[in-house]
Amino acid sequence: MRVMVAEDSTLLREGLVRMLIDEGHDVIASVADAETLLDAVEQDRPDIVVTDVRMPPDHSDEGLRAALTIRGRWPEVAVLVLSQYVENRYATELISGSGGKVGYLLKDRVTQVDEFLDALNRVADGGTVFDPEVVRQLLSRTTRSNPLERLTPRERDVLELMAEGLTNARISADLHISVSSAEKHINAIFEKFGLAHSSGLSRRVVAVVTYLRT
């Protein structure tokens, strides 16, 4: 897999590069700011970009805006965003513009090497992966008028795992229910969100966006 890494912390950047190389991936660029990242992607498309949210010069949202630009200009390039904290609006924008090939993890997850590499592979393969803590905080910030009020507690559990990018089989295993039961809950969520007959963009992504935008 051809990977680009964007991270202003030299220690973390070099650690990520070493980890990826050890796993057999080809790190074709390692940069410290968003502008250099965009230039690198324009010159040589990677399979996936791993980028921090906050980078020079202002250490605010440069990396996240670069990630959104990459998804807009070069949708074939997957993006895995790393952040020290949950950026509510930014995570929502990332999900909203996604039909797959996108992930959002807290940096603590990088220390859990197997989980990080699993997320990297799932995003590169076209999936969506969102840190459980990101999902939990986004769920907790919805307003009283949010669509979650229409869901049963079990449906909310299922939706949270959907937002993490898990398959029906993984959802059934995590919740100790049958695959058919998981599918029934998912179909009920689609029905309550008005997505029962939607096509095209993954209904899973649209279901997450529906309540994140309320």
C-alpha cells in the first residue's frame, strides 16, 4: 500500500513511518504541514493519506481542511485523520462528504498497533472507520430534536457500531445477536430516518449524517 503521512510532531511522524514500513507498506511522502501534503498528493497519488488535524502554521484545522480537499479533488485517495481531541464540526464535515475511504481516529488509538493497522486497511479498502470515542461524543452532543429520539436503545447501539464502520456480522457479534436481528435493526433505522428506499451513497453513511447534522 502506498501511504503518505502528514504530522508536525517529528517523533510521532517518524514512529508512524517506521511502523508502516515494518508492515510492508510503501511510505512515499512524510511531511510536516498541510500545504506540503496537498502538493505531494497532487504530484503522486497515494492509496491513503494519514494526517493530523492540527498542523502549522496556526495549529488549528489545517490538516482537517487538507483532508476534506483531498476527498473533494481526488476521491480515489483514502484519508485517515488522527486527532488529539474530538473535533465535532470537523468530524461531521468529514462524514458528510464521505461515501467511504475515510476514517477518524484519536491519536491514543495509534498506540494500539493492531487496531490502527486494521483501521488503515479498512479505510484503504473503501470502508469508513470512526473511533468509538468520536462516535460516543458526537452522539452525546445531538439536540433534543435529533432523530435518535425515534430509535430504541438497541437501535442506538446498532447505529453507534454502524458509525464505527462495522459490518453486519461484526455488529451481531459485538451485541451478541443474530445477523438477521442486526439486519432488522438496521432496516428499522433506515425506515425511521426516511432512508428505506434510498440508493447510491451508502445508507449507513447517510444515517450517521442525518443525526450529526441536527
